[in-house]
Amino acid sequence: MAENIMAELAWRGAINQVTDQEALTKITNQRQISLYEGVDPTGPSLHIGHLVSLMILKRFQKFGHKPYIVIGGGTGSIGDPSGRNSERVLQKMEVIEQNAQSLKKQLENFFGQDGFVFLNNYDWLSKIDLLEFLRDYAKQFNISTMLAKDSVQNRLAGGLSFTEFSYPILQAIDFLNLRRDHHVELQIGGGDQWGNLTAGVDFIHHHLGPKTTAFGLTCPLILRADGTKFGKTADGQSVWVDPERTSPYEFYQFWYNQPDSVVVNYLKFFTFLDQEQIAYLAKKVQEAPEKREAQKALATEVTTFVHGSEATKQAQRISVALFSGKYGELSAGEIKQALAQMPQLTVSDQTANVVTWLVDQTKIEPSRRQAREDIKNGALAINGEKVRDLDYTVDPHAKYDGQYVVVKLGKKRYYLVHVQ
């Protein structure tokens, strides 16, 4: 670990822009600071794109600094225009509150409650009346300056409401409240938040004086190997931290399947492995890429951070079982995770001849002739066992607590059959 948090972030490539890097480095060398990241509850779950900046908070904590996470119960009801092509559909306040509670629980699960302070900006934004907002806050924002921001320029052609246009003002009010009431001196955000962060710093200087310490730091935009936005799977699906949306096994596989071209950078961004450990793994990428040691380390570290060690061990067990073909040894819960993205079918709990079951009940096979041919050729496996007998009887209660039957046809075609 580097001697200073700023040096640590720099070698990890985790700094994009800083309002005054020299001053921030000097202060963090001398004393503890408080810093914050805002997360709007626009949905019920975080996704891995959120980890980019949240990991920076955790690193600051490891260097003895005090991190705050602000759940945007107020700003989430407005909608940030950054990174969007159209207006958000405004959600009901009860939905926003439910999302806020869900996000807080997720953050507590992998950050822990010790050392992190959670706040909700609805607590102070909801107390500001219209005239106070216009006189004491909006008056300090120049329209020309706001119009020049990239997040606004990108939206003007398609239309931008005053509601979303006012978002940077609310975010600046957040920073002012945190600086004044909690002595928070640094705001962290993604690269598209730079304009909002600098507006917050200026806002604090106007209200609390030009010598008041206030900084903004953005992290770089993380891209996939193909140059597309990070955080999506190959088919464009978001990778969530909610295990009900993205299972720990799928989460693990996302990281394990990263190509050699990005894995070392991802190890720097998303793990707490030190320089020596990452240098060793980078060397292994060059010398023995087929062993995928770097990918395994990445998947293990991130999955453990988000889901815990037991979920990681389970994900590894599922991976080994599928690779070796011994998936019959998995539990019902593990097989549900393993085959969540495979075709899903439903059958009755009645036993049946294998040919009849494949053709009439599941329609996995198009005809009896094809079913018999695949069975004779050894292409069919049920619950991890090869089926070569045309008189074989499928018993839906035989495995996985009677909940599932797993069919493998050929080398890669899996079906998860749910038993009614």
C-alpha cells in the first residue's frame, strides 16, 4: 500500500480529475478528512458500475479517513440529467423510499456499518421552501455557466426540463450541508459528475468563505475490452449486486470471464490486492494466460467483497462442477444459480419414458427419431448422468429436492426443467 491515499489512487489509475490535487494530497498527508459519495435510489439495486467510485471511498477508509454515503432520497425524486438522453420518469415517493432502504441495506452488507456514515438528503432538502431555494441557493448559479456543462449541452437538443436542470443546485446544497454540519471536505463522483462537483466547491466557497477547504475528485470512465460501457454482460444485461437479480455465481463468472487485455486494470480498480500481488498476476497473464490466475483472483476478490466468502466458495464450487460435468453433485439452490441463464421449462411431477418426456412433455427434442438418435449416440445426460437406454424412466423427484431436472444435450446445451 502506498504511503498516501492520493499516491495509492494514482498508481491504481483511479483519478480522473481533482479540483486541487496538490492541496488535497498535502491535507491527506497531514490529517484525517471526511468525504462522501452520493447514490440516488432510482432503482432497488446497485449495479457494478457503482463500484467504481464506491471502491475509492473504501480505500480512503483504509487510510484512516471518514467516509459518508448520501442516499439521494431528495435528488432521486428529481433525476440527474448526466449520462442520459431523455427525461427520467418520476417515481412515487414511496417507491423512492423503498429503493433508498434497499440500497442502504446493500451498502451496509459489503461496506459494513463500522466507520461508514449513511445519510439521506431528503432529510434536509425536503425542509427548503420554494422562496428559500430561489433566494438563498439558486441565486448563486449563473445560467450561462450551467448551460456550458456537458451534461446539459448533451440534453438541450432533445429537451431538458427545469426539474432536471436544477439537479446540480440540489447536489451543491448537499455538499454545503455536509461541509457545514459534518465537516466533509471532499466529494467523490464519476467522470460525468465533474461539473456538479466543481459547482459544489464554488457554492461552498461562496457561502462559507473562499478559504474553506472543499474538493471534488472524479474517477475515470471504465470501459469493457470492446470499448462499450462497463457494467453490462455480453448480451447487454446489467450486473447487479442484488443476489436475486444477479446470482453470486453469475457475478463471479462476469469477473472470471474478463479478457487478458483489461484484467490487470480491473485488479487495480476493484480489488485491494497490493502492488506486489498485482504485479505477480500481471506477469502470469503474460507467461501463462491459459491458467487465468488473474481472472480467478479478480472474481474471488470482488465476489467476496460484495457477497461474502461463503457465496464465493459456492460460486467456485458451481464453476468446477459445470466444467467437470459433475453438476449432479450440486444442491437445488446451486443448480438454480448455475443454470439461471439457460432455457427454462416446466413439467408435471409424473414419471415418464425418456423419449416421451423429451418430445411430448418438454419438447426439448423435435421428434422421437431425433430423441432416440441422441440417446444412442450418448449425447443426452439427465441430472449429470449419461442416458443410453431407450427404456430409461425420467423421475422428476430423483434429484434437486424434486424441484428440478437438468438436461444436457450435446456439449453445451443445458435446460433447467422446473417440476410442478
